[in-house]
Amino acid sequence: MSFRSIEQLLRRNSKTKISRNIVDGVHDQKEEQLVQSLRELLLASNQLPDKFDDYYVLLRFLRMRGFNILKAKEMFLNMLKWREDCSVDAIANDFKFEEYDAVKRCYPHGFHGVDRFGRPLYIERVGLVDLSKLVQVTSIDRYVKYHISEQEKTVSLRYPVCSLVAKRHIASTTAIFDVKGLGLNNFSKSAREMFAEIQKIDSNYYPETLNQLYIINAGTGFRALWKVLKAFMEARTLAKVQVLGTNYLNTVLKAVDPRLFRRNMHLSNRRMLTPR
């Protein structure tokens, strides 16, 4: 689905009451009270921009901080500061990743349809990443900006359009990382630094947008590496990660249609939901 067609679909449906109810979803009464308390706290100090005056945005920060309102407020304000310091709105609106096709050849990744619930399905063939070629076609800084731009598209476009198609509220992503062949020996310092930076961004500034991460084809080398990588991840995120060996199919197919999964694991460069 193209970027333009997603925008057109949202515009066509955004004015109807039914569509608004689908995107908005059903609110839990206790959660709604906590969201309202956080909202009032932010409004009282004039720290809630219109763009983020949204029930589900505030709920994500509350969930990430165990519904502690003061901690959620601190996390939310840190997000606003980061967006200003890093010019995130400019990245979302103006950043052009001209090297996208070259990057895909040495770092196979992308959105490939949806899971059984209707969430965006994201797949990375991490074991096939050629970092030496990657840094020849882009820089770590530009790749991180690309990642931020994709997160912005996911929150503002992918989730709303998936909600309309699935006729239920969608606000998280299911991910599959194929780590066949990956271990400590071929995961360089630069790769670790990039992973840490992306993980920090996702956890701190886009909290609770991961539904489940399936790490498949994990051998002994990756399991040793995983002990290092876990240090960069928050407990709530770790709880959503399943590390699986080669006997992963039954677990993954509980979340993903088998036809979609098999096709995309063989055609991992095919773009089905990435708006470009």
C-alpha cells in the first residue's frame, strides 16, 4: 500500500463516526481515569501540545511506567525535549532516505502485511545484514533518522489505516527477526551501538508500540549475544520477546498467517505496507 493511498484512505474515513470509533477503540474505565489525571497534570503546566493530546498516546506512557502518573509525566516530557532537540518533526516531514534501495540490499527489512489481529507485521533478516556494506551506502546517523521517520509513519499512518481495515483499534506492531548465523563474532561494536540507540529511541520515545517480537533461528552464538543485548532493554519490552530456535513455526503461526509468513520469509525484500 502506497504512502499516498494510505493518506487518501484516512481522509475518506476520518469524518465518519464509525471510523472514529474504530480508530479510538474501547476505553477501560480505570485507565481512562488515569489518562485524564495525567492529561490534567500536563495541561496545568501548559506541557501538552495539541499533537499529543490523545488518549492512546498518554496511555502508552502510563503503561510503560506502571501507571505511575508522575513517572509517566517525566517520561512524556523527556520525549517532548528529545523531539525538539533532534528536530523530529522536520525528520518526519522532510527527511529523504535516497539510499533506501541500497540499504535494503545489505539490510533486508520492512513491513510485510499484518498479523492475525490486523497489526502491522515487520520483518528483519538480521543474520543477512552486511554492516561493512551498510556503512558504505549510509551512515549510522542517517539510518537512525530513517528509523525515526519510519516510526513516525507507523504511529500516524500505519496504525490508523490498520485500525480501519481491521475494524478494531490497532496501536502496536508484531515483529520477526531472523538471526540465523548471527553471533558475538559478527556483531560488531558499530552494530551494538546502532542497536542500543534504536532501542533507546523506541523504548523511551515510542513506548508500548511493540506487541510481540519473535526472534527465530537463534543458535548458540546468538544466545550468547542476547545476554549482552538484553542489557539495553526495559523489562516490559523484554517480556514481549520470544527467542526461538529452528523449531519456531508453530509459535509464530499463532500470530501470523502461514501463507503470508512463508511468502515473506522467502521474499523478504518485498514491500507490502511500507509507505514510500
